[in-house]
Amino acid sequence: MYRPVFTRQPESWREWWSAVRAFAAAWYGIAAGEVTGKDPGVLTLEREIGLTISPSVHEWAAFAADLQRAGIFQRAIRDDFTLGWDPVRDALRLLTLGEGDVEWVVVREHLADEDPPVEGLHLDGSDGRVLGTWQHTPTTSEFVLQQLIAYLDHPGGGFSVDVTPSPEQLDQLRAIGQTSIQLGRQVLIEAEDLFILVGESPFTQPDGWNSITVEIGPSRVDSVPEVLSDLARGNGGWFTGKFAESR
């Protein structure tokens, strides 16, 4: 059973990364590992390019290696780990969309920050030209957490609907959770075998729109809160497991 990880708002890059690791461990049943902010491959890259690289980027590389060793990187992250310096764009590439037309990078200006912002680059699939850019997440740790959330397994079922909730709906969603924190432009709500994300996802940038995303574990299949059933029945979106059956 999944139990809430985000019991309070993390404040430092190290606290965010501890929470990211604990979240992956709780959802996928792997070891959480320690936050060190040091990765041998990134240390080598620092020497090669003559630049100091953020401890949060070090931790991304170390975390990715841990996921690879656990055999779940593709399930958990999906896209291509392409960490490396891009001299043309003067930026450090973190990840490339599997389809190849989006890259996520940290620009030189923020490379040494403790937890630097991550920019999204929309690329021309034929020649790699940058067609557009946007700030994807305000920190690297949030970037990784959002990637994990985007590709969560659905052990009991899940759904996502493009809805801007009223204050009353948000209060109802918080009421069925045990924890609630702010995650960028979203609110993250958790309870046992329950995960809810409400607000403007970074994956809707640069346009941006609100959505409600829900995941449940097996223990919730026969006891879905009414507010979630109503949202799933009354709106269009994607639906899996229990929520696909009930439509």
C-alpha cells in the first residue's frame, strides 16, 4: 500500500530530493537510497567543461543510475537519459523526450544554483532547430518529480480531466486526503493508496491549462470517494482501471 510521503512542504534541495526518492521507493517498492549531491559521472563532466554543476543535477544523475540498477528507469521516467553539455545552446541537457522533439535543459546562468530551473526546448524533428522555449519547472528536483508523476503505474486505476476546480471542489479534494503541499502551480494531495494533483501541469506549457489527475492503489478500488467518481463521470480525459470500468 502506498502511504503519503509529502507530509510537509520540503524547503531545501536536499529535502525535496529526499521526498522524490521516498516517493519512488513507496510507489515502486525499491530502496530509496541516500541523497549525496555527488555523482562520479557529473564530476567528470565538470572537469571536462570547466564549470561547477548544481548538487541537484548531480542527484538527478545518481537517482537515474539507481533507477537503472533497479530495472525500472523506463517504467518510471520513460524518456531518454541524455545528460551532457550542449555547447551550441550553452546549456546542460538533462533528458530528451522519447520522440526526440523536446529536450529539458539547465542553462549556464543557473548551472551552479543549488536547485536550478529547468527549461523546455521544442525542437524541429528534422534538423534539431529550437522552435520554442519555456520554463518547465522552477527547480530540477520538481522536474524529476513531475516526470515520475507523469508516468506512474496505475495499480488500481487513474484519470486526468481538464478542469479548473472551484475553491469548494479543492476543499473537497483536500478533505479526502491526509496531506497537502504546493508543487509549482499545482496542489499535491495524498492519502493511503491515493494521489491527487490539481492545477496547471508543466506539461501543458507554454500554453498552460488546469487539470485534476488522480491515481489510486488496489486498496481503494472498492471504496472510491464520491467526489472522485463524480469528476471521472462528468468530464472528458483519460481513464484507466477502476475509472475506465465505471464510465
